[in-house]
Amino acid sequence: MASLPRLAPVVLLLASFACGGGGSKSSATDGLHLNQTGTRMATEDGFQFSATDDGGHAVSVVWTVVEGGAGGSIDAQGYYTAPAAPGTFHVMASRGGVSVTATVQVVPGSPEIFVNPGGSPRLATGGSQLFRALFNDLGNHAVAWSLSGGGQLDPDGFFTAPATPGTCTLTATSLADPTLQKTLQIVVEAPSQPYFVMLWGVARFPAGTTQFFDQGLGGISDTRIAWSLSGGGSVNPDGVVTLPDQPGTIQLQMRSVGSPTVIQTVPIEVTAATDPVKATVLISPATAQVTPGGTLAFTATVGGLPPRQRPVQWWLLEGRGTGGILTSDGHYTAPTTPGTYHVVVTPLAEQRIRAVATVVVGP
């Protein structure tokens, strides 16, 4: 089982220390520390700095960018946004006449597609899997899915394996930049003993976040999973988990629909979310009505985050099929059954917030 990756580029910051007028001072005695180390982050990316005293307690400081606006910006809570141009810049925290400086190397960021589940997925003949295409950059996030080697592929990345074993090649191609692609090799094998594909035994996530569990079920053609959650939070039919707002431990259970005796339970440690929520997200239209089988185009507007951290993940509260079909760029196809359904969008860089649109499907 794997949750979707946080797509913001990894930030590595190299801390250097100075006191008062710039004389050197040991980090063990200066009374003010930046806990981040390293050297690199992408242009227009963001990072949350924090400062502590000698006892490791968070302290309030005055944040500045030494180079001014050319070096990016930083808010009163220490959230730094890199500039659009690469270079080497310096973030300074000051408190009581003591200053601590971090050196940040900003490098050009390149767009990339992620497909989940990744690696080399394995499915039984006739099995199915919903693949999600994600981007780490701005722009049009629509993709064209293509398939070779047999099977069936829907416009939202829902793959159904062929009836004979073999290898299928799945490719997601950006519509905005056709040179940007991600390809997976899917191994299709004869059904054997049903089993869950697990990548960890214990999951650990911040409170209030939305996590996408791409749990694989192998050795069986019927890959449907019945999801349940105990101890708080909620889970939708596609394995999208919304964690409770309070720390603790909850239990996520997966049961094979085709072979109900095959069960896997994963404990999830819910940790305290300490960083302030920086983002806002709006969905448009917020309410809509459409005929059965009709289509709608939803858009999401993310604020409070640097450009490179604005990609979003779309999902259906009622699950794929029951709630309709939703592509990676927010294009929705309604189910044939009339009712009220919900389209949800979550910024990948800030999964504690989400926006929900209500869709009434009827004649």
C-alpha cells in the first residue's frame, strides 16, 4: 500500500550562524538555532523555517531575507518562498540581538509527472486498478492515457487487465507538454492466492490530512476492496482517508470483496499538526446540476502557497463509478444514476484543507 507522494521538491537548507554584527558564534551557545540543514530547493517553491532556543523550544523571531525581494520572501511565521530566478540566498532569524542565518541554494525546477501506484504493479488477469497522474508544477494538468499490450484503459486512468497473462505498458502524457511522460510496466499474471501488496506495516501522518491509499490486491481478478476505519476519521470507497483532527492511533482495514476472508489491517499513527495552515482552496462551480452521464469541468484556485506547491488532487466522495468519473484535471462525468454527489479537491502540499462541490444528477 502506498499513499501519494508530497509533490513539493525536497528542500535542503544549510544553516550558518552569526551573532550581532556578524561575528561567528557556536551553535551550541548562541541561544538560537535553525534546525534545518542542507543546501537546495527549487525556484518558486516554499519551505517552513522554525527556530528554537538551547532547550529545543520553539521561539518567536524576526525573519528576513538578506538579499531583499531578489532573494525571495519570508512571512512572520517563517514561511519562505523562493524567487523565480535561481541563485544563492540567505534567510536570517533574529532574537534578542542574536541572529542565525541559513544559506539557501535555489535551483531551476523541472516539471515531472508522478503516477500512483508506481513501480511495476502486478494484477491478475481481468483485475483492475485506478492509476492517478500527478504533477509537481503549475500549468495544465490534463493527461492523455495510452496503453499497449492489451487490456482496457478509461480516460481517468482506470485500467482493466486483459484475460491472458503478459506485460502491459501504461503511459501518461501531458497535454500541455507532450514531451513530458511517465510510463509503467504492468505485469498481468494468472490468478493464484489473493494477497494485499503492502509497503509498510505502520503509517504515520499529520492530523487532519487527506491521504490517498493506492492499496494493491493481487492474485485475484476481483480487485475490489471494502475499506473501513475505526478510531476516528473517514474513508471513501476508493481508499481516500481523511484523518481525524486529534493525534492518536486509528485502524484502517481492507477486506477483499471477492474473497472476504482476505483482510489486512494497518495502524495509522496520527501526529499533531504543528505548522500553521498556509493555503486556501476554492472550487468552481461550488454547486452544479447535470443530466445523467453529462459532463462538467471543475477548476481549483489555491492561494497562500508558492506557485510550485499549488498542484491539487481531485477525488469523488462517493468513489469512482458510484459518484461518476473524475480526471486528473477536474473534468467530471456524472453517473447514470440520479442523486447528489460530491467532487473534492485537496492541495497536495497542504492536505489539511479541501474544497467540496455538490453535484445534483437528474433529468
